[in-house]
Amino acid sequence: MQRRTVDDLLIKARARLVRVKPEHLDAEREAGALVIDIRPVEQRQRDGSLPGAVVVDRNVLEWRLDPASPHRISGVTGYDQRIILVCNEGYSSSLAAATLQELGLHRATDLIGGYRQWLVSSRPPTAS
């Protein structure tokens, strides 16, 4: 068995994702995407919430988003649903989105740069 690093896994995961730029997140949500914040509670308390996102802890993500799971959240409508995962910086969300694709959620993806990048891109420009 060939050894892989976490960076290898990340490259492989991202190769199959059509990742979302932070400035496109609102349009994705308006088009019906389900945005899931997988950041730990400590990060959400410290840094703030992501408007319109559903919070799902990473450790139960697959059970809450699998359309076949009796433990899925009510916002899950089927395997064709667009799901965008958001973590703090866009690393663990890539790995998690690839796992959701393995469950058949073929439109699952993540936010480039995560919450941190969204926060920077959502700030209005400062006047000079």
C-alpha cells in the first residue's frame, strides 16, 4: 500500500470539486445552494457566524447530509442538491466535500479560503 500525505489527499479531493469563490457565495445561496458551516463552536463564537448557513458539526456531517440517512437535517432535498461547506480556511471543508461526493452528493463542494476569506471579501471597501 502506497503512503499518502494529507496534502496528497487534499490535492485529490480538490481535483474533483468545483470550488466556490467567496464573492459568489450569496448568488449560490440565492440559487438554492445549502450552505453548511462546519467550523467548531469555539471558532464560531470567536469569529462570528456565517449569515444564512446551517451549522453542522463535522463529526456528524455525513449522517446529517446523506439523503438516505434517518438522521439527516430537514434542508436536505436529494442527491442533486448543491451543498457548499465552509470551514475556517478551506482545508477541512475540501476533504469533507469529497467525502460527501462519495456518498452520491455529486454537487457538494466548498468555499475557497473558508470563513476567513469570506470575511475579508464581504467587507465593504474603505474610502481613501
